[in-house]
Amino acid sequence: MEEPRHRIRALHTTSTITVYQAYAPHIGVPAVRQGGFPAAFKRDRMTWIKPSFLWMMYRCGWATKAGQETVLAVEITRDGFEWALRHSCLSHYVPRLHSDRKTWERQVKRAPARVQWDPERDLDLRPLPHRSLQLGLSGEATRCYADEWIVSISDVTLLAHEIHALVKARDLDSATRLLPHERPYPSEDDLLVHLKG
């Protein structure tokens, strides 16, 4: 069956969803140790969370890019994640979704979250035809994410390195078996209707 162009695929339970972020060790290591973000985490800046492990690997270069050497798997409540989606705006203007550009600009400024859909990636980090959700949190959403929604934080840097080594060795079957088991996220019809750009 063909993959829909816009679909959230994620590791999730009945009450949580796992998203990924990559940080420098001075933020990532204490976050894992404390189960929450340290003071160095800027709550006044937009922070982007990604349900796709492979998109995170594309973004951080398998945890090799400067400032992104520590990859975190952040388990958050589905209630929080869905609140962010319901209160988000697309990061780009889409005529069929927005009445006009000025209205969209006002929505973007006001919304506590932004959504963009980027090509999902394969194990070689090549783009696929379907899209992967990136969710940008700011203001109230960032504070809720950091202080209320987090259930657990795990360091998956070693997993990233292990999968990358298998990819380089062209043992793609073994690499695939180690990937987080991301499944379609069960979203109600109204959850994404304003976000499919």
C-alpha cells in the first residue's frame, strides 16, 4: 500500500509519543541524567521536535554535527503533542489552506507551534516521496514541553552510531532491525486538516 504524503509515523504507546532532538553534550547529558532539560536549555527560543528517527539522523548527521552530538529520545504525553498540533500553524503559506498571506502571517506570529513537512529519509538519508513531520514549539508550547509533557528522556546516541556503522558496512537488514518501531500515529480527522500543506 502506498504511503500517504502527509502522515505522522512515530514510536508511541496509548498515552505517549517519542520525539527526537539533538544537542551538544552540555545540554543532552544533564537532560538524560535529570529526566528534564537543564538551565542551559533556552525556553524562550523555538525548539523543533521530530517523531522520525531517520529524519533526526539526517538533521544531525548521525550525531556527528557540531552541537548535535547527543541524540535524545524524548517521550512526551500524547495529550501535549496533540495540543501542540491543534494550536499550530504551517510554517509556509498555502493558498488553499489560508484565506490570504496576511492572515497566515498573523497566524504564524500568534501560534505557539509550527509544522513543516520535510521528505522522510531512508537508511542512506536519501529523500523519500512521503513527508515527515517537524514540530516547532515556541512560547507557551516550549514551556509546556520542557516542564509538563516529558515522561522520560533517553540517550540514543550509541544506537545512532551503531545503526550508522551497519549502514556503512551495507548490512541494511541488521540496521533496519535496530530502528525504532515507528507506526502510523492515530490522529483524528481534525488534528491535521489545517496542516496538510
